[in-house]
Amino acid sequence: MKKTKLLYAVVVALLLLPGCAGREEIEFPFAVSDVDYIEMYRYTVPADAQEKVVTEMEDVEKLYDSFSGRVISPKETEDDTAGGTTTSFRFNLSDGTDYEILYTCGEGRTGMIRFLTGEKEYTTSADIAALWEECECEPRDVHESRLPGDPCGLEAKPIEGTELMPGRYIA
């Protein structure tokens, strides 16, 4: 009987471990007490971006906690987020620095999340975009130059040895 239980335990472990390979949880390199305020941005087209600014500490803590522990996986496949909606976050820290996160979700079930500080890209099935809807701050129009990252491709450089810019080309 003991051998049967041990066999079941081994089989279950073998089935579960491959599903966890490469999965991580979001961990911030700063404490919630280090955050002065959070700027949230949302757009499909950068020229139509809107901004919400979260200044109440209770709301800042709620946003911080909603990210902590979310499961992410390294980006391995071509994303299906082209034309999707981007929701981004800029955590403004008390030392004068900031920490930026971009989340883009297209038609698929998963979205792409980028941590701009480390230039890492991941996928997640968590609905990060819902955080925009849950925030009760009033949205206001914002110029695309204020958006985290490089939404307009202004910092992109041509592909080495060509005059082509990175991106998808259709012939």
C-alpha cells in the first residue's frame, strides 16, 4: 500500500513539474512604501492615449498588491498582440526614479508584459488591463511622448546592414 501511494505521488509530481517550468511570479525590486504615486496609461493608438494618476496611498497599495505574485512565463512564441490595447504603469518612487511596466493584450487569451527596467518580456494570462477599469481616478488625455517605453518607435534603429526598420512587412 505504501508503494502504491509513493507511485501516485511520483506520477503526480512528474505531471505537475513540466507545467511549472519557466513560470515566475512578479516581484518588485522596491517596497510599496517607496512608491509616491502611480501613473497609468491606456491606448490602442498612442495618439489617443489616456492617463490616470493614482496618488492615494490606499489605492497605490492596492495596485502594488495586485501585481505582486501574478504568474508570468518567459516569452517564447510570436505574440498575437498586434493592434491590441496597451495598459502601462509608471511607479514613481520616492528616490526620484521610476519603474515601468507595459501590458499589451490582443485577441488571444494571454497578454505580453514587459518590465522596461530590465527589458524583459513575459506572457501572462492575468487580466492586467482590468486594473485600469478598477481604478476610480478620472482619465484624461495625454500626449504620446509621456507614455512609458517607445510606443511610436522613435528610438528604433535600422536593421544592421539595411535601411529597414524592425517590424512586420507585408509584400
